[in-house]
Amino acid sequence: MNKGLIIDFKKLSFQKLNIPLIKLKIPNLREISILNFLEKLKLGSEREFQECFPSFKKNKIKINLEKDLWILKKRRKIADTFGPFKFDGKKHLCFASLLSFSLKAYIFDYIEVAKFLCKRNEGLTFTVWLEDRLSLLKNNWNWEIITYLTNSYSKFFKDQFPKVKFLKSSEALPDGIPRSFVVKKMSSIGINTIQSFLPFHLRDLTFIRVLDVIHFVYMAYLLFRHPAIYLTGINTKHHFQIYRKILNVPISVIFLPLGSEKIIKKFSVS
């Protein structure tokens, strides 16, 4: 049966997500596929689900970012790209972020690139994807904290880029990951793929958590359902190469150099 959810967000919790894979005692863990692994976790359900992703309809607007990206590379504002970067119709320039109680200086690098590209290309909009649900689960927060942080992030980005748009993961993808997607795209992808996403010193199964697998599948589904132009750091290039191979769809990504880690803004819940 391919109906329903293979990951039902209602069944996730901080405790379940932070279990190391090695403690699950699943036989032949290194050899099984991500699909089989998720089925063994039994975090899915047969309930109906909804999604609310923005649509990308073709129209008379033509977008070609190739010249502008060449300029940005020459100015060393971006490190690398892979496209396509020619589109028929409006397109989102998307920066996806987990929530935190602080913002670091490199965020201004992303805003600068977004301003440059949006100013020079009609039909291109800058969208910040606020990853509220995974932030909540990863940190064992409550929705009061999440609401405070999403409001704080929204105010910051609006101050820097008044025309910015926002997408909250809990609104765009409120229920979970459909079983049909994982059956189609990950029935032959092994758990060892997740290992290649992590730093070398964390690639042992002792350190890989259920959260790492859920995050991997979640990001794959986001890229599949929301084909925007993604702004991200050059240290994630390998990740996107794997996603592009797994999904077998065009993925457009602009990679920025690693920027300053200096904290430029802190948030606190009173």
C-alpha cells in the first residue's frame, strides 16, 4: 500500500528523534533501504493529509539569471552554482533556515545576493522558509517559543528586505511525508547515504540519530515539491548533488562562501 504517510508528524517526539540508530537493534541496518528503515520505525499512518505549497505557473515572464550569477561569481559573492537558471514564469529565491535564538553575520551575505538578483529580475521573489516544526522537535521546544522565534525572524528579514515572503513548514507541510514519495524515490537508497551527509567524526551509527534520517527525507521531499532556486552554503554542495541524483529532477542552487559566524542579533523569550 502506497497510501497515507510514511512519516506522520503527530507520531514524532524529541525522545524518538534522538535515539541513536545503533540502539534500535534493527538487523542488517547498514544494508537496508531508507524505505525499509522507516517502515520498521512505524512512524507512519493511513490518515489523509494536506499540503499547501506555492504553485509555479508558466507565463510570459522570462527569467535568466546566468549573466547575474557570473557577475556575482566575479565579485566573489557566490562560490558555485548548479542550475538550470532559465525559467518561464515567476520563481522563488529560497533561503531555508532552522530557528535559533541568535542570528549570525553571514545572513547579510544571503540578503545581499537576494537583493541583487531580485532587483535585476522581474518575477523573482525572495522567500524565507522558516523550518518551525523540525526546530521544535530538534530542541524539545513548545509552540510558544516557535511563535516567538518565527515572529522575530519575520521582523528581522522584513527590516532588511521589505518585500520578502515567508513559508512556514508547519503550514506548507502540516501532516507528514507521503508513503508514495519514499516508495518511488528511496526504496533503493541505503542508510549509508545518510552517513555521507555528516561530518567524518559523526558517521558511525553510534552517533547517527533517527532525526538525521527524518531530516534527510524531509529535505528531499521539500526539494521535490518546492522547486525554487535555493540559497545555501558551499559546505552543502555534496548534499544537493545527492538529492539531485536521488530525485532525478532539475534542482537550482546558488552556493555562497562560508561567512562570518559572529552573532549579530539575539532573541530572548521574556
